[in-house]
Amino acid sequence: MYPTERKIITSVLDFRKYNDEGFFITKDKYYGEYNPLGDISIIISPAKRLARYHIQGDNYDTQGLNYIRILVTENIDSNELLEILVNEAKTLGADALVELSIKSQYQEKIVDGKSNIEILYHDLSGLAIKRK
């Protein structure tokens, strides 16, 4: 195992855009009167692509190259995830999304002695409702 540096992963979901549109979002239950329109569940697996990673120092692989190919995972912004979920709710005619949940599954990867966090998938869910 390699020593690692502290990693801080911050995710801020900005609801202001949707509030300005009159679309209500909360992680809590909604206690006002409403019509339930649909329970939404979405799993998103980020894209992966091959990239060259240069090896430090005079290390060369078996073909005499000083780089290796690694898979790089797409970084999806938390507000893009929120937009995907809200758009799905709007297609049902919702004006609110309650019991919102956005969770990401992470995995640590060590590349050339450095620790990196890779996101395996995002799990989005919420209840689309029409408030009365």
C-alpha cells in the first residue's frame, strides 16, 4: 500500500435555477397536498477512455516507451446529475421532486504510486409530484 494525500470531494447541488422556474426540490418528504406522478430511479455509469500516462524517471515498458495506457473516467458534475433527474420528472408533468437522493460509488486506484478516486456509478432517485 502506498501513502496517500488527503482528498476532499465536495459536491454542491444548486437548486436556485429550479426555484426560479417554480420547480420545488427537497431531500425530505413533502407534506402538502400533491398528486404522485412517478418514482424515478436512474443509474449512470461514467464513460471511460484510454489515455497515455507518462511514467516518471527513466522507467520504460517492455516496448521501450516511457508511458502506459490507462482508462480515464469521465467526471460528471453533480449539477448535471441533478438536471438529468429534474428533466425526467418534468417529462412526467411534475412541478416538484421530493425525497431526492444522489449517491456515487467510488473506488480508489493507485497509478504510478499516486492515489486517485474513480467513480464507478451514480445512483439518482426521487419522487416526481404535482403540487395542488
